[in-house]
Amino acid sequence: MIQKRVLLFTGDGKGKSTASFGMLARALGHGMKVRVIQFVKAQDGVGEMLFFSRFENVTWDHYGKGFLPADPTSPMMESHRQAARAGFEEALEALGSEGYDFVLLDEVCFALSKDLIPLEPLVEAIRNAPSKIIVLTGRNAPQGLIDVADTVTEMRMVKHGYEQGLLSQAGVEE
Amino acid sequence: MIQKRVLLFTGDGKGKSTASFGMLARALGHGMKVRVIQFVKAQDGVGEMLFFSRFENVTWDHYGKGFLPADPTSPMMESHRQAARAGFEEALEALGSEGYDFVLLDEVCFALSKDLIPLEPLVEAIRNAPSKIIVLTGRNAPQGLIDVADTVTEMRMVKHGYEQGLLSQAGVEE
């Protein structure tokens, strides 16, 4: 019997999505059924997806188009919004479903902070979800998500390899 | 070709070990050979070990005896120290080896902060290690490890389910 839990990983440091993938491994170790919905991210060949999507208990989709245009009025914004809305509909369904023990909404805070998806229906869906583990990630978490979560960690960047000119490395950033 | 990287996850919040397990999944997604050495932790049945230790590319050991006695002069301290020293020897060997692409020293900061193992030889071994991804976790990271790491995240606890009376949950804490 799973106790309902809502965990939120936010902040500007490395480790938000990676922490959620570690929890996912734990959940699979206990035989749980897992649903992953990634916002914003567009890549297919990243290590976590290569690794986890081969397991029968994992359903993994991403609904991102990559980096957002700096100008929120850019016409390109509409395709990002459409992708995020499709992920949002999937998220509401997964949260309400008895078919999953663990639902990860990766980068959902980022999608919320850019107004790609609305906050209130998501908070409601989390509040009304049957018992499962819900994990939310992304920088700039809105207060509504902080309030609905039982466990919130802020990943604070102390230093990052980027600053020292290090490149993105498979197994670390991807 | 792997770029040498040293990542450190510290702080009092949830997500340090879990972030390292997420990176481990990424590394396995890229076919890397992984060595995990856990300090302090004693449990066998936890989700991450159940899950990851079944993969051929993973060598996983823990050298812990669980919670430390509050009194550092307790005679029980000696068995903790011996276990940590055994893990420390393994860690030095793994860091120096060409046989691993990814070395995770889980809770090594905690073992250092309790003086179970010495800092200087570890910093030297990290500095001299051939190209690989090195991941260090645990609260109270000593300055020597912060200095030798290229990427440091402090996981700051904003709130935790414990405070609200929630119990440890498989897939979340274990």
C-alpha cells in the first residue's frame, strides 16, 4: 500500500531531474508502475530515456520543443505552448489514474513559470489524486506547488562545471 | 572519450543520493561501467540497490553499519570506523582504476565529517584519477571536497514529509 507523497525539486542547481530519476530507479526496484512526462525537453538520445524507457513498468514521453525563445511574444511560442498543453492533458490523466504508482512531471515548474500551462487545475489534480508518489521538478516552482508538496528541496548551485569551461558530458548532463 | 568530472551533492535536503542514482542511470544509458561504494548505509533491501545491482555494468557495495552512536567515544564507533576504512580502500582503488567510467561515493561526506576516514588521501586520489565521472554525496561536505569538485549543489530542505508525520515510503526514501 503506497502512502501518498508529493515531492518537489526546485532551485538553480544541478540535481533536480537527476534526483527524480534516482527516485524512479528506487520505485522500479520495488516493482512500481511508473509514468514519466517531461515538459520543455526535446531530446531523445539522453541517457535517462535510453536507460529507463526499456523497462516494461515505465511509460515515458516528452512534450517539449527544447529551449524557449527569449521573447515571449515570438510566434514560435505557440508550438511550445501546444506541446506543453498536450503534456499537461497527459499529466492530469496520469495523476487521476489508478494504473500508476509513481508519476514524474519533469520540468513542470519551468513550464508553469513560462505560462505554458495553468497552475490551478494541476494543483487540483495533485490534491485529488489517488495514493501514489508524485514528483515535480524544475526551477522557479510556484507557491501553489510548494504548498501542495509534502517534501520540497531547493537545489542551490554552489558552483557548476560550465563556469570553468567544462562541456556537457554524457552521464552527467545528458 | 569521457571528460573528467567531479560532482558533489551536499546539504540537509532530500535529493543528494537520489541525484547520484539518477546520474548513474544516465551513465548506464550510455553504456558506462559503474562502481558504487556506499558509506554509513547498512541496508540491503533498498530500492536503488535492488534495482541497479542487477546490471552487469554495475559493481555495488556498501560499507556501512547504519546510524552512528551519538557519543563519538562509544566503543561501537570502532566497528563503524572499520567498515568505513574498508570502503575507503575500495574507493581509492576504484578512483585510480581505468576499469570504471563512473565512481559514486555515496555518503562519503558524512563519513568524512564523522572522522571515520581521512580527507587528504581522498582529495589526492580524486585529483590524480584518470578521466572518469566522480560523484560524491553527503551532508557537511568538507571544504577540500568542495574545492576539488567542478560542480557542487547544496540541497536545501524547504520542507520534508517527516515534519508532517509522514512515514518513510518505498520508492521515496528507500
